[in-house]
Amino acid sequence: MRASQFFIATQKEAPSDAELISHKLMVRAGLIKKLGSGLYSWMPLGLRVLRKVENIVRDEMNKAGALELLMPAVQPKELWEETGRWAVFGPQMLKIRDRHERDFCFGPTHEEVITDIARKEISSYKQLPLNFYQIQTKFRDEIRPRFGVMRAREFLMKDAYSFHTSADCLVNTYNTMHTAYSNVFTRLGLKFRAVRADSGAIGGDGSQEFHVLADSGEDALAYCEQSEYAANVEMAEAIATGSRAAATETMHEVDTPKQTSCEDVAKLLEIPVSKTVKSVALMVDDVFTLALLRGDHQLNEIKFGKIEGVQNFRLATEEEIRGNLGCPPGFIGPVGVSGQVRVIADKTVALMSDFVCGANKPKFHLASVNFGRDLAEPSVVADIRNVVEGDASPDGKGTLSLCRGIEVGHIFQLGTKYSEAMQATYLDENGQSQVMQMGCYGIGVSRIVGAAIEQGNDDKGIIFPRNMAPFDVVICPIGLDKSEAVKQAAEDIYRQLQQAGVDVLLDDRVERPGVMFAESDLMGIPHRLVIGDRGLAEGKVEYKGRTDAEAQNLQATDCVTFLRDKLGQS
Amino acid sequence: MRASQFFIATQKEAPSDAELISHKLMVRAGLIKKLGSGLYSWMPLGLRVLRKVENIVRDEMNKAGALELLMPAVQPKELWEETGRWAVFGPQMLKIRDRHERDFCFGPTHEEVITDIARKEISSYKQLPLNFYQIQTKFRDEIRPRFGVMRAREFLMKDAYSFHTSADCLVNTYNTMHTAYSNVFTRLGLKFRAVRADSGAIGGDGSQEFHVLADSGEDALAYCEQSEYAANVEMAEAIATGSRAAATETMHEVDTPKQTSCEDVAKLLEIPVSKTVKSVALMVDDVFTLALLRGDHQLNEIKFGKIEGVQNFRLATEEEIRGNLGCPPGFIGPVGVSGQVRVIADKTVALMSDFVCGANKPKFHLASVNFGRDLAEPSVVADIRNVVEGDASPDGKGTLSLCRGIEVGHIFQLGTKYSEAMQATYLDENGQSQVMQMGCYGIGVSRIVGAAIEQGNDDKGIIFPRNMAPFDVVICPIGLDKSEAVKQAAEDIYRQLQQAGVDVLLDDRVERPGVMFAESDLMGIPHRLVIGDRGLAEGKVEYKGRTDAEAQNLQATDCVTFLRDKLGQS
């Protein structure tokens, strides 16, 4: 593509409503143009990126045996009433009334439509399994659209729906989709993780989210560098490893006149915070309860709420603390408490020895406290904390790191939720009518572009992975209008690269070098060739990778081979 | 693709609401599935066809230098108010109110959105010309959706919009688009014509429609087989060729006791109808007027209304005829009429001699009538008739044929209609603000599929042109489950064809031959290979083209080469 025949419209200023760097850069680079709240046009440069993502998604879906179809965006109310979702979906669903006063919606998702197709088209077990997908425009009327294409109202989504005779078969396709999704994000060159979307309590991996890792992500994730384990921080299991060391000292009081937090106590005593135990005072129904956590750990309320017998709980008031322990908050602990007080220890705490905790006596803590000797073994030991960086991975294959992620995909074992409501049945081998098992699998195609930019950017602009970049290579000729040699060489290399199947942009606009470089960096083009008279005099051209610190000189005659190698490698 | 892993769902019955053969066949072949009134899902088989059309359209648009972008389907009311079309568009526009009570529409077209982009993105003449296009889902709330995808409410359209500094530049791009459209329909293998959409009175070809020729088309067209001339029948110019022959006989009365029509008179006199002249009695304002047409021609009211001084006209009543000519209808003519009667002759009539017309005397006609001798030369001679089959083409390059067409494309020189209303201006070379010239160019991508089937079908089903067919070739193995030799040969040929880049369907469902053949014929697959034990014993396979009367035997070893040739040729 020649820049003179393309449409490059970068801008200096980011829009005032842009909070995220990806939103700012996409507008500045001219990838998108706002039409209205949550409505964006994909300009020619941006559409090149979107299509590259779309094509990789399509290719992997096809390889995984899914069949592409295309369902209407506009869907009749009646189908949504069958599943009860017309009422449930709420104002996020954009409702429409047609000229005949019939109700429709601009589809936010397509479970109802595909299940309607399945119940009409599938009659026999012989036709199953089937996995249909589409890449199609969706609309969700977000109350506050923002982040550019990351939370737009109108967006491009790949949604797949599978139909099965058995849960085993569903799991099979679910796993195939897991692999396909991993392939998609790997080919896109993104750092990503498949994250358990639920606790895994109900039969394991019923649902997983795929997250692109980026500091600006809305979700906090824990993942293992050494394995594929990843989970939402709140869901990640905290593993306590090793065994409890023997007590080495006698329990004794320590003066902590102003130290009411574990951090302050540890600092005063010159010990690691990990040698302290904090007692979180809670009311579980009407029972005063101390939840014991290591000083540097945080209570995870979701996990705590899953302990048997613990349903309703809240933090205890200062009055309740004083009433039960005879001591103000800041100095409370589990030693010597009455039988009325319930003590629940985190798994990590249960393995500690010689620890420091509150003395239930104002301005004092206890040191060298040990279970079994100084207080009873805790009656309940459970995982009640958030994981932290460096925790052992629950799969035993390494340690956990924390990061933030942007959800770009979701795979889900639906079971019979929709097929039962809509009576999507088939006849089994015995001629008996059975309800189909279903799975659904979504990828936010347009969102991926934003997420990739959140992951790849610097102060010059976007750093696209190779397979997503709008162009592979940009050729910047210096003084194109003045030098026949430069023109010749630029055209020659342009032609050779095109013939080699390289997606190349020839910047023939006769702009100053600074403008050309700034724009190609902003647009995130991975490879740049600069062709000038000075270099050509020595048979050289200049190459710079988007993230290279320095440019390098190449023999002009070698540069096509050089770039082909680069593109093959990266 | 293996049929066992694909989704083939043909059905015997056409839907009861299907009027057109294309609608019936698309549903029967399983290309589409109805979701609601004017809403269709494109099933995997149908989507393959739609994508092939889409890809050819995209390729030709790219080759023509148009730049693809993607605008939102949902558009804010405010833009439409700028052009006044929010009110004008009427109930065909699907209006939407979002959760914040703001008004939008599901875009039926995108002039407003693209003009908004242009006015924001284009500031200088240096950026022009530009031609943007998209392939995108549109919605028009037809009052009575029908004909399947041919007049669906939700449909896929390619819409392009060009911007220019001058009308000349606009005409340039308009012509480029004309060529691109011709290329698209030629590559799709369709019989089509570019038709003048207006009379050409205002500066020539300001607008042209592209029609796929089919008997069921809604528009009547006249076209020249020997040239590219084509026009709506009502707009086609009727050319009178040759010169008037000399009179050979004296005018004389003939008895026509019951003959009140030219056909009946000609039959009685045993002469061609083309030797008769009929007089259509009209009141033009208050002037009684006879429009003279050859007996076998029809008055074209649009053309007649364009004669100078003719604005308001209607057929004369019997009373007016009797009052002005003293004779009832059926026997009236231009000979001997008073000076109060205006006579307007069609160009063809003006060249006639020795003709027959009414005598203005009940039960009599006049024969061998000649202008200049028996009556005055007509004061006005004009083209006032519809063209008929065999007329000379107005471009002088052959004769006209009549046919019917389905509009699948439209190119239009908009001028400044939208750019002026929305103030889409640029600075010219002198720094002066100027309004952009615009063109727009649409193709009904989904409609093309229906139109192609209207053009290509027989009693067995669809006859797709090669470039639109869902598959190039189907392999039908006979007794796949019983014969290892058949299985081996089928797999082998399947693999070879795939490697050769042929889009091949292997029907490995173990169906009866009759079912396989009927389904592949219904689906319109152009080439079929049948592989059976009997043929293989002699090293043969059977080939049949979709429209071939008979199958033929091929050497199995030659069949891949044979098919590659076939596909290369067709």
C-alpha cells in the first residue's frame, strides 16, 4: 500500500474522554473515530488490524471444526421470553419496536437464536455434536461506555455455540475450544492466561475466561509462570506448604505501647511481618469469631463464607470486641479466650510456630506463641486468605505471580439451561427424546485490539505484535521528490517486499523524516526501512525495529532477505 | 470439507410464504433459515456463498483504490436531522431509543455518518479524492418483507462514498466504480446490465443501476446485445431509422364494420400491424390532441410529458372524441381534422407511408394514407413510445432486446447534496473553503445470492456460477462403508483436489446415491464425481457437470487434471 493512496490521519491530541492509553493511542493513530457514546467507526488503518484479528480467530475456529454461520443482529422478543431473559437482561439490552409495533432487540448475544435454529434443524443424535460460530456485530447498551473499543456499545464478537448428546461430549468440545482460544491468542502474539471463572466447586472447569495481561486490566489475577494455572485472585487457592516447626521459646509478653498493627509490631520487634498473626474479629450469625491470618495476609470473604456453618458474617464492632475480649482492637488475639469465642485459622497460620499476636491486653502483644502449648489447636483450619505473590501454585508446579487482566474470551459449559427452556431436543439411539447439552464460547474481537495496545505501547505509541500490525513494514524514503536514486530504490524494495507477500506501506507522501518516523511509531508498525541518498551512496539502507534502541545499517541488496527473516522469526 | 463434519440440512418442502424460486430453493437447500419477518440466518452452506460474493466485491473495490472502513450500524438522530432525512426517511427507518432516552436508528444507509467523518478528517484539497467503502449489515423496515434475502429487512450491503474537489474528479471515480462493478458481476458469472437510472437529460449518466437479468425481476429493461446499452424500458430512447418511402397508391376508404383496433384492421386487410397507425386521443390542458403511434407500439407517457408545452394531459373521454372528430373511438384518425386538433406523431410514424388509419367515420378506415399528400406533416414529431424488441439501439450498435432485471447495484453522483447540508468543506489551493463533491456506490451483497439463483436454476435446484458455488466439486462415493477400494479412491482424490486448491466436498455420510445426487444438485454444486466399485474395476470414475445432460466416464487417474481444467475454463 502506498501512503499517498491510503488514509493516514494521526492526531496530536488524545480525546478528552479517553482514560486508557489504548483508547488515546487508537484515536491518535487514527485507528478509530468516535461517532457517538460507545460508537466507533473503524478507519481503514484500524480495520486492517481488526481484520487480522478476525481472520486468525476464524482460522482457528475452522481448524477446531466449528462451522461459521451468520445470524441476524435484530432478534424477536418472543425467543427471549422463552428463556425469561427479555425481563432479566435489563437496560443493557437495546430494545426496538418495528413499524408494526412488534418488539425486537439488537442482539447482545445469540443463545436464544442459535437454540431456536438447533431445535428446528437437529432432530437426531446422528447430527450431533455440532459447533456453530459467527463473527458478528453486537450491541450492549452500557450505562457508561468508556475505554474506547474496550467497552463500546457496538462491538464485534465471535460467538460459538455447541450442541451435544452428553456432558462428556460437551467437555470434549469445551477442551477443543480451550485449545483453539490458546492458539488464537498465541498467534496474536499476546501474553494471556486462561482463568477459572468460578471456584471450581461444581465439577471443575465449567467456565474459563481468557485474559490479556495488562496493568490497566479490570481483573486481578494470580497465575503461575511455571504452569498454565491462573485464576481470579479472589478465587485462587492459597496453598500452605511445609509443616509446623517446633516451638523454640517460651511465650512472653512484649511492650507495644502504640503498635496496633502487625506491621508496626514487626517493625518494633525487628521481625518479619510473616512472623505475626492478626486476629480479625467477626460476628458469624451471633457467634463472636476470630479469624486468624498471617500479618501480611488479607481475609478473603468469599472463601470465608464457604466454610461450613458460616453464612452470614460481618466485622465485629468495637463494642462487641471489648465485650468478648475485654480489650480494645489493636491488641486482640486468640490466646486465653473463652470457650464462647470461635477461632478459625487460615491454613498458613495453622503451620506457624513462635508467632506474635495480640495479648488481649491494651499496649501488649505476646511473642513466641505456639498452638497446642499456649492455646488450643484451632477448631477450624481453612483457606480464608487472598493469595499473594510468591505463594505456591495450587497445581504444585511453581509459584504464583499477580497481575491484572483484560477479559477477551470466555468459554462456558452451559449444560441444558437454554435447551431445556426452549425445548431443544433430539431423538437418541433408542428413539427417546433428550434435551441437548450446550456450550458457548465468546471472543471479543474488537476488544482484543484495545487489549493488545494496553499490553504493547510506549511513549512513542503503539507496539503491535507482528500478526496484528496494520502493516508489517514501513518504507520511509528521504527526499523522495528530489532523488531519483532514492525513488528507484524505494520502489524497487517496495515491489520486492510485496512480491514476497510482505504487507508493506511505502510512505510516498514526501513528508519530513521526523513526521514519517513519528507516525509509523505511533501506528505501531513493527519494522522500518529508511532509504536515503547518503546510505545509498554506500549501498546501504537503515533498519529499525519498533522497539529497537538503535537503528542499524543493512546492505540495500540484503534488506528484503533480512526482513523476510525477521518476519519469519517474530 | 467432509459432509460428515459439515452441516447439510436440505428440506423437501418450500416455505409457504415463498413466492420466488430463489427463496424456495435457498430454504430448501438449507442456505438460509428464517428467524422472523425479513430476518434470515445464513446457515454454513449459505454463508460460504455469501462470503464468496463478499470477497469478490472487496477485491474489486480494493483494486479500484477504495479504502475499506467499518462504520457503526447504530447511528445518532442528530446527524440525520442535519440532512433533514430523519423526518423524510419514514417508517422504513428502524428507530431506536437507548437507555438514556436518546434517539438512534439502525442505519439503512451511511451518507450522514461518512459525511460526518469526511468533514472532521478532511481539511485540505491535498487529501482528496478519497473513496471509502464498507461491507456491513443494514436494516430497512420494509412494510412487507418478502422474496427471502432479496427483500429482507436486515441485509448485507457494500456501500462506498467518494469525496472530490470537482465534478470532473467525481465523474472519474464514478467511471472507475462503473468498471469495478462490471468486473464484480462478470467475475460472479452473472448476466447483468448497467442501466441508466434517469433519462440522461441532466448531464448524462448521473446515476446507473446494475441489474442481474432474470424473468422474475421487478424492472423491465431494454438492452442491446451488441453493445453495453441498457435502460429501463420507460427510459429507453426509441430510434426511428431509415427514411420515408414514396407513396405508391391513392388514399381510399376501406370497410371495417367491426374492426376498432389496429390488430383487427390489419388482420382483415391481411397486412402487418406495422402498416397501421393508431390515434390516441388526449386532452393536453384544454387542447384536443391526437398522438399518432404505429399500430403495434404503445404510448410512453413519461416521454410524452417531456414534449414542450405538454405538462398536464389525460386520455380524452368518448364525449370529447365525438365532439372534436364527430366519430366514436375505434375509427378515429388524423386525416381531415380541424385546425383546432393538435397532432403529435411518434418519430416512427413520421417515417411511414401508405399506412392505414381511422377514417373519422364509423365502420371505416383509410388505407394508403401519406403525410404531405393526404394530411399535413405533423407539427410535432417526437419519441413518444415504448421501445420494443428489435428496435435499433440508441447507440447505433445493434438492436434492442427486452428483459427483466433485479437491481443489485447502484452508482450515483450525489454532487453536494449531503456535503452542503452537513458543511463538509475543504480548503482549496487558494485557501478558500469549498464544499466537497460526493458520489455513492452500493451493492446488495446478500441480494446478489438470491438474484443469481433467479438467473440460474432448474427443476433439480440451484445452478450456481462457479465463483459463487458453496463448493466447486462434490465427490460422491458409492458404498463407502462397504468398499475399501471406494474409500481409498475417494480419500485419495479428495486429498489431491484439496492440495490443488479446489473447494471440494467429500460426501462421506454413507447416503444412498440418489440422496447424494439430489442434494448436490439442489445445492448447485457445479461438478460431481461419482466413485463406485464397478467403475474402479476398470480404473474409471464418473463425472457430471451440474447442467450436463449425461454423465461421462473418466480415467480415475485423470480426474484431478480434468477438474482443474474445468475449473480453470469455467
